[in-house]
Amino acid sequence: MIKANISLLSAALLTSFYSVTSWAGDIEVIQVNGSQANSSGELMVSPNVIYPIADIGQVLNHLPGASVNGNGPLTGIAQYRGLSGERVNTQVNGASLAGAGPNAMDAPLSYASLILTEWVEAQRGIAPVASGVDTLGGSINVVESQARFQETSGKLRAQYLHNGERSTLGGKANLGGEQHALLLYADVLHGDDNVKAGDGREISPTFYDKQVFGGQYRFNLGDDELSDESIAVSYQHLKTKDAGTPALPMDIDYIKTDRVSVAGSHQVVGWALDWHLAYSDARHGMDNLSSRTLMPTMSSRYNTADSQSLDSQFVLSKGDWRVGYDGQFRQHNSVITSPDNPMFRVDNFNHVQDDKLSVFAQWQHELGLWQLTAGTRLKYYHVDSAKVDHSMAANMPAIAALMQRFNDADRNISQTGIDAVFNARYQWREPLTWVFGAARKQAGATYQQRYLWVPMQSTGGLADGRTYVGNPDLDLETAYQLELGLDYQTGNFSLSPRAFYHRIDDYIQGVAATDPTVIMAAKMMGDDNPLMFANVDAELYGMDLTAAYQLTPHFSLDLIANYIRGQRRDVEDNLYRIAPPKLKLGLNYVRNQWRARLESVAVSSQDNISAGQLEKTTAGYALLNISLGYQATTWQVDVGVNNVFDTYYKDHLAGYNRVIASALNPGERMPGEGISAWLTAEYHF
């Protein structure tokens, strides 16, 4: 069965099949929005029509070219066309706010409310400059419900998965008059047991406890409810505790985050002004002893981290033009201690400042059969760090030398980057549109890549089990991007392939450390082969496509396929953690209030691995998922089974087991989830 599905994947790639997935009724899964406002195409997927999820990041698996690096049940990091982490501009309601975890345990998508999320939208291909500050790896935005005028409505939604005894209960309510509107919401998520793989072994720890609640008040500045002028104030509180991240060296003890935002829409002398100010205060505790066993030779560790961030944006729009300003200001702290040794203390990161200021201008125009979008963005990066300290520096000369070197260095760094993007669509004939894109984009290093001064694994979620040191002198990454594709759509068939090529100069990744002091310090902590972040040369290329075919009034097919290859250009090696070729084929049935889906997921083996990061290969596999649903006027129920045949497989993007004395071997690739029956129920008014 695996071979058959992998053959299907290869055939789909060779024939460049595509789809816009648009089902009848309310089970619209992926919709291409071909509006002039976004000539490169915008993809949207709703989490409410997918099997139950605990983290919005899992939705990305239903978008062409996208996937998720899963370091734990609540820790999904976006990947798009082989680029992940902060290279992907990831927003919630248009705001980019920092998490507290130096290993991205609270990744951006983890702050999206399940009950509040309307859809996840991704700029397919080369993201226009207006979509965000750093979009070298694309742009993803979670669109959540907003308080609405003249509307009284609400929704309750519950879901349960038997594998891991995972449950979610969420609710939201909107009360709106002509001038005032109030929206309140809450999510409660529990994973009461460890998830089991297809061979029956527990993946430990994968339990969790998470709560999200908040609200929004909106005031109408116009004369009636149809006015597009308003001001909204929003608040969110997130609390996570006792959550496992088995691919990382520690698990989550707690995450407590408060977020406040103010946003407005106005008309100013013929221009539309949209703006927001969003602030986040995040606190995070993690350790290696509460949820996993410590060997006698291992030391207990507790990491306390926090961040404060401010995201600001002001955009003016009129006719074909959009001009705007973005400002992101972030501060990070991380201190490592030992519950068994009160004298032990390490400044992992100390008052790290990570700021970005940016202005952009974007022009979009329809000229005959052409839809054109062109834009440029000027970016200013400023980073700095306070001095660091280590309680063991007096007894370890190598650590003392690294600490002194870091404290004596010029840590105040400023850099300037420029993005330029051109996208075009040409409607050659009525059912066929050609798509072309080209761009030059730049992106700065993360604060971990610059300021990780002593060999550690605080790498923003790489989950490769290696220790790294940072490099304050990293240059900006510079990417030259090309894309070519087409959209073909008739009454019952649609096809849309995209081929892409990214040539990236000064790509930042870990290379073998050659500094004797770094190597000596790493050996003291049990690693004989530490890595150092450095600029290298890389390239990524591939194709992603979707297709849909309406077989009969009640039956339809949809398909998504991805192929990505990432490799170094300066040496013979591949890039780390690149998603393997994948195909997802679905057969759908819709009749009156009933709907059903039979879905096959085929994933190829991944042999193109990073030797420099000691990456391991993974074998191909195939999964079968089924679901059945009924929708009435005010309620709906869905049931299903994922991984029907309880197939054992290893997810190439899931990292490696870091937990000692568990059912999995240390360093083993994390297996995927075994069979899981599920149920969801929703009531709305």
C-alpha cells in the first residue's frame, strides 16, 4: 500500500496536477481567493472542517507547500517550502508578537484560539511586501472572529480524541448594537494521557493542560452599523501547564501570557487608514525533571524565560496603492538554574533587544488581461544584549573565556535590508491564467543565532539534539526567488501547479565549530561535536499543487501534492528538516445535511538529509483517514477515525526523542500518532 501511494505521489508531481479544494455546502476546506487585492493568490483553510486539533499549526498540513515542525502536541512551528521558524512571517490577526521560550515552545501559532479562529490564510508563493516585515519564507496569518455590530450570536464546540484522551471545549459570544459590540471567548484543552504510536508504544510526555480566554470591545465611529470606521480593544490571557515536548531537552512547566491590542479603521482625506498597537507580556518555566526521568549522571535544570513585545502597524490604502509602517520591539530574558543546586545559575539570554523598523510601498493594478503587483520594503534591524554570567566560570576556564569574550564584544548591531517583489497574473484564455513572480528578499538572524554565547540547545526549536553557539557577526540572509505556475478552472475541474526556486546567499545554519574554546566547553557538557551558527549558501526548489474534480453532484475528489528540495551550494550537503514529498487525496460525499470523506495521505521517504547536523533518514508511509458528519440548522456532529490501519510511521518533521527511560529509545526519530477515533459537536445561534 505504501508503494502504491508513493507511486501516485510521483505521478501527480510529474503531471503537475493541481486543485482548488472547494466542496459543496459547508465543508469548504481550501479556497483560492483570486481577488485583485492579492494577485499572487491567497489560500484559506478553516480549522472547523478538519479533524480535531489541539494546535492551529496542524492546519498547515492542509495547505499546498506548507507543513509543521512538531516538537510537542502544542508546539507547532510553521514551515513553508522548506523554510521555517522566523523566516515564515506568522501572525495572529495581523500582529507579530514574541513568545517567551528560547526553544519556541510557545510558537506564534500556539497563541491562536481554536474557538475564535475563522480561518488560516497563507500567501501562496512569493508573499507581497505588504504581508509582513520578514517574508523570506512566506506569510501566514490566523484570522480570528471580531466583535460585530448589530449581531447577537454564539457558538459552543467540543471535541474528543480517544488516543491520548484529548479533549477541547470552547465557546464564544457576540453582543452587538449599532455603536457598541462585545465579543467574549474561552478555550479549555486537556491531554490527559500520552499518545500512542502505531506499534502501541507511548510517546511520552505528550499530555497537556491549556486555557485561553479573552474578549474584544469595538466602538463604531460612523453613523450606522455599516460604517467601516471603528476602534477595537482586545485582551487575551493564555495559560499552559504540564505540557510535554519530547523532542526538546525540557518540558513545559508553565506558560503565562497576557496580550492587549488596540486597532482602528478610519477614512483620512480619501485614504483608508488601518492601524494597530499590540503588546505581549509572556512568562515561561520549563524543566527536565517534572515530566521525565533523570538518569543518576544527569543534572536537574530549570529554565525561567520571559519576553515583552510591541507590534505596531499603520497602513494607508487608496486605489492601487498601499503604503505603511511596521515596528516590532522585543526583549528576551532566559535564566537556567538547578533545583538541586541553589548556587548554579546561567544567563542563557540577558536583556536581549530585538527590534525591527520598516516602511513599505505596494502598487497593484489591473491592465487588460494582466493583474500586476509590485512593491518594495526598507527594513532596519537593531539588536543588543546585556552582559552575561555563569556560576561555573570560576572553575571552568573554557566557560570563563567564552563569557569574557561575549562581554567584551560589541553586541550592539544595526543592519539595513531591502525587499523588492513583483507578481503578475495573465489570463491567457477564459479558463487559464498564468502566474509569475520574482523577488529579492532579506531577513535577519534570530536572537538565538546571534547571542547563544555558550554551547546549548536553545535554538528556536531545531530539535536536532545538537548544541550550538551563536555568532553576533551574522550577515542578513538574501534570497532571490522565482515562481512560475498556472490556474486552470472549468465548471467541474480545477488545476493549479506552482514551481519555485530560491537562491539564498548567507543562509544561516549550524556548521561544525572549529574554535577550541567552544569545543572544550561543549565537551564539558557531553557534546564532542558542537555547532556554530554561520552564513552559508543554499538553494531550495520544488513544486506544489492542488486539484479538484466534481465527479457527480454528490461526489468530488481533491488533491494536494508537495515536493521540496533544499541543499547547500557551498558544500555537498542538504538542508536540515525539509519536508519529504507528500500527497493527500480525498474522496468527498455531500448530500443534504450529510457529508463524508475518505482521505489517503502518502509521504515519500526522505533521504536528502543534512550530514552536518547528523540528520537521520525516514521511510515512506501511507495513512487512511475517514470521517462522517451531519449538519442541521443550529448544530452539527462529526465523527471519524485517523490512521485507520494503526500504521506505524516516523514523521520527518517531528524531531528526535530526548526523553530517557521512556518507551522510545533516546535519539530515536519521533513516531507519528497511531489510530485515533474522534468526535466533534458544535452548537451555534
